[in-house]
Amino acid sequence: MMIKICKSNESYNELSKALKDNNMEFKHKKCLSKCGLCHKQPFLKKHGEFVSADSVEKLIKKLNQDK
């Protein structure tokens, strides 16, 4: 699973920890060019598509459903 997370996202630290805790491989990017989304809620880029949720927990659940 190719996941990229934005270091500028307000949920960056929480999301990074949650991905590690769920044994999901990811890359850190300085910017994913989705500023409007980035400042509103947790999000990431998976296989070229942006995925977001109201919380990090909900975002991880979305990813686990796609496995």
C-alpha cells in the first residue's frame, strides 16, 4: 500500500503514529498540495487518490476496510 502523508497537516503526528501502530508503510512529504483539505481534517494520499476523514481513527478504519 503506497501511502503519503503531509507534514503540514495538523494531524500529522497523530496520523504518523497511528499508521506505524497499524503496521502500514508510508512516506512523509513536505506538501501534498491540498492546502484546503490539509488544514481542515486528517488526510493522506493512497495510490494517487486523496482519502480523508473527520478523525485519524476514522481514517485508519477506512484504510483497514480497503485491505
